Amino acid sequence: MREGSTIVSDTGYGIAWEHHGRMFVSFSGSDTVYETTENETVDQFNYTLVQTLGSWGPTQEFRRYLESKNA
């Protein structure tokens, strides 16, 4: 996370932040950072980003989605 970023969600499962209009997420136990959009989780899973990172199951589903999208 860079200076000047705004934390959107910070849970035991991951952290999401906004930096200059771009949204990023990193999952616990990983140094990998993924770029996403604020509504990508709603479009894919019908959960907000905050809801997704607040629950283990949706977090894992989102992580697999981002990993496959960026493979």
C-alpha cells in the first residue's frame, strides 16, 4: 500500500485500498497485489468488497477469481 491511499476494508482475510481512483486488494499471507474495481465483487458474486473481505468463503472465492483472471 502506498502513502496517500485510503483503506476501504482491512480484515483478517485481506485488505483493500483506493489509490488515486484505482482499487487494489491483497490477501492475508500473500504479497501479491491485485487491481480490481469497487463493484467487481458485486458483479461477480453479489457481495460488496467490504462484505467479501469480511467472510472467509467469499474472500477465497474472490481470490481464486482474481488469480485465474490474472494468470
